[in-house]
Amino acid sequence: MELLSNHFNKDQLINDFKVAVTDAEALLLATANVGGEKVAEIRSRAEESLKIAKNRMVNAQEALVAKTKATAKMTDVYVHENPWKAIGFAASVGVVIGLLMSRR
């Protein structure tokens, strides 16, 4: 269950980060006509930081997808090698869920 929770948190973090990057890009575009040397310097640093952040986000997302695919592949191999264990586990989970739902 913790793995599923971590996966959800990573996906949520990536989505939140995408929104933040998009908002920062919009802010940079909105201030494009504002003059001044200091503003140009800050704008340049912000653009560079956004570029780095975008690259890291893409790398993190690719790593997450690769890890998820590897886990799914390992699960598939395990289920094919141990079908009765997998059926027993699935049945056990079903019984537990059924018991929890019947308590309500």
C-alpha cells in the first residue's frame, strides 16, 4: 500500500510542478516588455532555472514510468510462474475487502 501511496504522491508532485512551471513561464512572458538591466538579469536567471527544472521534471517522470513498467513486468512474470499463489492472494484480498464492506 505504501508503494501505491508513494506513486500517487510522485504523480501529484509532477503535476503540481508542471503547473508551477507553466505559471512561471506565463509570468516571464507577461514581463517581457518591462525594461531595466536588473529585470533582464533576473529574467535570464529565471529562464535558466525553468529550463533546468523542466529537464529534471522530464527525467523524474521518465524514471517513474520506467520503474512502474519494471514493477509491472516483474509482477507479470511472478504471476505466470506462481499462478496458484497469485490466485490465493487475490482471493484473500477479496475476502478481506468483502468483510470490511459487510461491516458497514
